Amino acid sequence: MRKFDLRTGKPVWHGYRAPSVPTNKLVRDIRSEILVVGMGISGAMMAEALTGEGYQVVLIDRRGPLLGSTPATTALVQYEIDVPLTTLSRTIGKADAERAWRRSRLAVMNLKSHIEASKIACDLATRPTLYLAGNQLTGGALEAEADARRDAGLLSRYLTAKPLADEFGIDREGAILSHDNLALDPRKLTARLLNIARERGARLYDDVEAVDFDTSADGVTVGTAHGPTVRADHVVLCTGYELLPFVPADNHQVISTWAIATRPQKANLWPQEAFIWEASDPYLYMRATKDGRVICGGEDEEFSDETRRDAVIGEKSQAISRKLKKLMPQLDVTPQYAWAGAFGSTSTGLPIIGPVPQKPRIHAIMGYGGNGITFSRIASEIVSASIAGRKDSDADLFAFSNR
Ligand SMILES: Cc1cc2nc3c(=O)[nH]c(=O)nc-3n(C[C@H](O)[C@H](O)[C@H](O)COP(=O)(O)OP(=O)(O)OC[C@H]3O[C@@H](n4cnc5c(N)ncnc54)[C@H](O)[C@@H]3O)c2cc1C
């Protein structure tokens, strides 16, 4: 199967030390109750949730822990789905759209509680978010979006130009202010989750590519590129955007995206270090790190190939710097880090989570979009319930049968 370059350049997270994750080599056939394929943030959340429920878990990765797209994320962990609630309501109906937004909100709250309860050191900070008027939603439509969110029980306030300038120093027609999103270091979080799973008995194998899936009534035998097999009662595919050929992908596309990080500059940061993103296409978004670097990303375009994506890192990072300077003239916008990566997306902006059609013992997660980390959390909740034979009341929203 083709191996993509999931990212290039130097993501800012490599400037901070994350715990190492010991792995083993797979040298013989093994068996386990659950096999998780992929050791990025999705596989880590999944393995930690499943070992927490008492399952025996094996993880494999064709690369190794944290070597996929996860280190490229800018890690604005938000409940606001990329597709506005008003837009999503028109596509999938108001009740389901509200349910998806509320579930995202719960996922962010659950992730925060879990990080705190498990004392995971990942530079966690709670941040408000400003969603700025842009070419996709201008003043009136943005105000309607704020009303729709409020009617769905999601605390948010529409700021007109004056309070936006007074409270945040930003010159725009308007913005929606919301609360309680999470800034964190994704490598530290992922590494710790994998290590918690390991401490509970999970076995981790790197350089193991799953290539063949032989399903029977009571389990799945997974063949690997270098020979040994893994037999499991259930398999969970957390392979990022590298989808296995039998996973239906009609409604799935891959997006290239670019990001920069500046030098630390605490004194120049904006009030409350709010997450900021624009209702624009292409959009711009930003956050600050614990030591005051500004991470800013955007300029998304449909993935064509790695060569093009990597060739334009310089050009894209200059465009991002220019836009950042325009919005925040007080910042030093010179990139100290610049990188590019890929993520999957669907037309509704919602992920697809659940058993693969005709293969009830294989669960897959795909199409994470710009809210990948929030959706990985939702997936860990829905898939653990499904494997345990429990019914998650939102599972239908994300199921393959719903797409
Ligand atoms: C620049 C950028 C910015 C982003 N910003 C945000 C953000 O602000 N907020 C947010 O929530 N999300 C964001 N995302 C999305 C987020 O990063 C992704 O949703 C997340 O990293 C996906 O994690 P994953 O574990 O599913 O995938 P990955 O980290 O890619 O892990 C998948 C793993 O599966 C392995 N694998 C694949 N196929 C096989 C196989 N056949 N056999 C064995 N192993 C296999 C790969 O080697 C890989 O290690 C961003 C993404 C990018 C690129």
C-alpha cells in the first residue's frame, strides 16, 4: 500500500520534550482481544480507553508512535466544528446538527476532565475562541450563527466591531465569542496516553504494516507486510488519512494545510490568548503556546501530491505571516518553525466512526477535519461502547450507514 509523507518541515512541537514511548518488534504470530492499527493521537486515545475498560490491547504502526500526522497538528482542541451549525443544519437537519455540535462540546469537556483526573502533563490550558467574520460568514450570517448556537444550549455571544476592538484589539466587523476550548501539546498528550495503555498491559509494535484482513464470525486475522499475523476479536483502524482499501471512502477527501510558529513573545500576545479563527475560505487560525509562541495556520487546499505541498511551504508560510501581521500588527511574525501536513475531511465536516459495512468486527475512524482531536475523543467513546456491546446514543450520527 502506498505510504504518504504525512507531514514535512519542522512542527513546533519538536521544540518541546515529550516522553518516549517504548515499542517492540513483531517477530511471531500473536493474539489479543483488540488490535488498534495506528499510534497517533486517535490510536492512543482508543488504546487508553479500551485498556481502561479492561481489554487486552495490541497496537501496531507501519512507522512508529507519533510518526504520522499527529505531531503536525496545531492542537486547537475546539468543540466548534469547521462547518457552522447553521450550514450543517441545512445539510443534515437541525436536530442532528445540534446533536453533533453538543457531542463535540461534551467531548472537549470529557477530554479536559480526563487529562486532569489522570494528571497528564501536556501543557493544558482552557481558552476562549473568537470566530471572526470573513468571506464565508459576514456580520448578519455570523450573528444568526451565534443565535443558532445559543438556541442549541451552547454558550456564545456575538460581538460587534466595537466590543471586539475594545476587548480584544481586533479590527473586524464582528465575531462569535465562545468558551472552554483546550490548548495542549499533542505529542505530550499522545505519548502519555500510549504509555498509560502500556502500563495497563498493552503491547506496542512499530514497523508493522497491516496489509490483509481475514474476518470470520469470531475474530479477525491481520496479515502484516513482513509476515507475522495478529489475531484479534476486534480491530480498530486509527490510520489517519491512509485508509485501508476496503474502507468505503466515497465521501472522504484529503486536505493539505500549512502552519508556522513564531519566537516566544508573551508580552505581545492578545487578551486571554483566545483561539482565533476566521469564517473564511481559505481560513486563518491561531493560538499561543505555553511559552508565548504564536502558532498560525491555514491556506488549506485539496491535496494533490507531497511534492507540491512541500514545494510551497515557503510561499504558504509567507502568506500566513502576512495575514497574521495584518490582524495583529504588534506581533513579530517571522516564522521560527514552518511545516505542512495533511488531514482527511468529509463534506459535512463530521467524522465517520463505526463498524465497517459487512465487517462488524472492524471499526474505522476517518475524515477528522480541523477538529481531529475532538473527533478522536468522540471516536474513543463510541468505539469502546460498540465493542463492549453498549449503545452510544450519538453513534448513528457518525455511522458509515449515515453517509
Ligand atoms: C497542520 C495541521 C493542523 C491541524 N490542526 C488541528 C487542530 O488545530 N485541531 C485539531 O483537532 N486537529 C487538527 N489537525 C488534525 C489532526 O492533526 C489529526 O486529526 C490527527 O493528527 C489525526 O491523528 P491520527 O492518530 O488519526 O493520525 P496519524 O497521526 O496520522 O496516525 C495514524 C497512524 O497510522 C499508521 N498507519 C497508517 N496505515 C497503516 C497500516 N496499514 N498499518 C499500520 N499502521 C498504519 C501511520 O503510520 C500513522 O502513524 C491538524 C492537522 C494538520 C496536518
